[in-house]
Amino acid sequence: MRAETSRRVERKLEHFLRLVRLSERTPYQSALPLAFLRIIEGGATLINRLELEGLAKAGASIREAIFRVCKLAAAIAAQYSMHNERARAAIFAAMLSRNRQAECVLWAKAEAEQIKDEKNRDWARTTIANQPATLGLENLNDEPVPMPMEQQVYLNMASAMGFDLSDPDDIVSQMVKVGIDDLDPTRVLRNCTHMFLTLSRQGHTFFHLILGQQLQLPTMGAKVLHCALHKYTRVGLSLDETYERFRPDYCDKCPDRQPRLVNWQYTHEWQLGENDRNKEFMDGPRAETRDRKPVGPAPPIPMPGETCAACGLDFAGLSPWWCGFCQTWFCQRPECADKHPKHPFPM
């Protein structure tokens, strides 16, 4: 199955390369670098994945083809003084191999130094230099990709696309940073064995939707935090902010809270298993629960006796009403109704 998938990818890549060769003769060459880069931006992720799956030959073939396109994009960008596109071509080329001494990486470093615009040259140089050593590590074929490595791939892709994740004032970049951080929810789910996480069917803004599609990052949108034991739910775009709303309402005073082991780590395999065990959350609504646990039905009258809990008088034929917040019965006399406090949510 994996070999067949690899062959299909290679055939699609061949179609792309034919289009590249045909487009070289267009009179609108200045439009080509950006078009090429949009297609090859996921090349590094694909190649790394193929190698980790034991398909090194397929990965090498795709690397060679994409590397040629990177060089072509850089050459056209240099011809038309398109400094940003030239820098991106170099950055993408450097991401094509986990071996930091590979031809594509060495070429990318040299190409970055040839960029005339100082700002784009420094950006390309810094981005390539900061591509971490984890990309150069070998991984056993039967082992899952470590979550830090998976996050780093997304960080590299975001950086290559021009997002400065270190800038706290860049709202769009911070949206991307939250999505990448939330790819690993270990820090939150470790707090209790009853916690469970799903992705919201709603809650995406237009920008989250577009960014998620560009990066192929599923956690760009809203996340839903559940208590599988008590059926509590909170929804939010940031997992940390969502947990900070969830924790004081449900976790801090919960007698059933059971923290996971200190060395517990989230994995995609664990998530798939939890999805099977928590079908009610996967198939049912994922809306937020109320701030407090919903109360049960009202107890039968009287409670206590047949008197109002506020004024102490009997109901005298008046229909009593049950306040779920106060957990008791009241009469409908105006003096009692007017004095009754307003609660955070209606009952």
C-alpha cells in the first residue's frame, strides 16, 4: 500500500514537472517563482515522511526533482530582483534533507548569501541556520515520529512562508504559533486521566481556515476539551486559554481528579484509541456545558413542608416555583419574587 501511494505521488510529481518545463517558455516568467513555491512548500514534509516510512528511494527521487524546481525559481527570482521569492526558494531547498551536509542544503546556504536585499538575505540566512539538528536524526521505521519533530516541521514550514512566530505583535503569526503549540496537548491532558480532546466542527474564523489549509495543520481551529467522566465541555481556539476556563469550573474541586504519570506523553495513536472509546463526544454535539453542573429535576412538593423558603409562609394555594440555583422552593408573592437574587444563568 505504501509503495503504491509512493508511485502515485511520483506520477503526480511528473505531471507537475512537465508543467514546469512548459512554463519556462512563457513571457510571464516573473509570475513563476511564487507559483512554483506554492506547490513545493510541502515537499520537505513529504520527503521526510517517506524516509521515516522506509521509502528512501522515493524520497530521494522527489528531493532531486523539487531541488531542480527550487533552483529554477531562485534563478528567475534573481533575474527579476524578486528578493523575497529568492529567499523562499533557498529556504525550501534547505528543508529538503535532514542531512545538513546534503547538496540542497549547501546550495541553499550559498544562494542565500547571493541575495542583494539585506533584510531578505538575513532572513534566509537565519532561517536556514535555525533549522534544527532534529531534522538530521535518523528514526526507526517502526517508531512514530516524535511530536517535537512533527512540530518542528510545521515551524519550518511557517517560517518558510514568512511567518515570524517570535513577534508577539503579529496577530496572524501568533495564530499559527498557537496551532503548532496545540498539536501536542500533553501539558493539559496530563492533568487528569478523564480529560479528552476533540477538534470543533465550528469556531474557525476565515483566517484560521485559510492558514490551516496552507499548513495542513488540523489544530489551527477551535479545540474542544472534555471531561469524559462528568460530561463537561469547554471550547476555544487556544488550548491553554480553554483549560484556564475549564480548570476552575470543574477540576479544582473535583474529587475524581486523577493526574496522569509525570512522564506521560500524548501521541496520535493514543488519540485514535480515545476517539473509539469516546464515541459520544465524536458523534454528538460539542457545545459548551454550563458554568456549573446542570441540576436534576425538581423534587416533589413539599420541600420543606409546604412553606416558602424565603418568607416562611405557606403557599396558600399559590403555585410554588423551583429555583435550581438555590435548590429549594419559593412562593410567587411579589415581595419574595422581587427580593430573589439574579443568578449567573437562568434555571
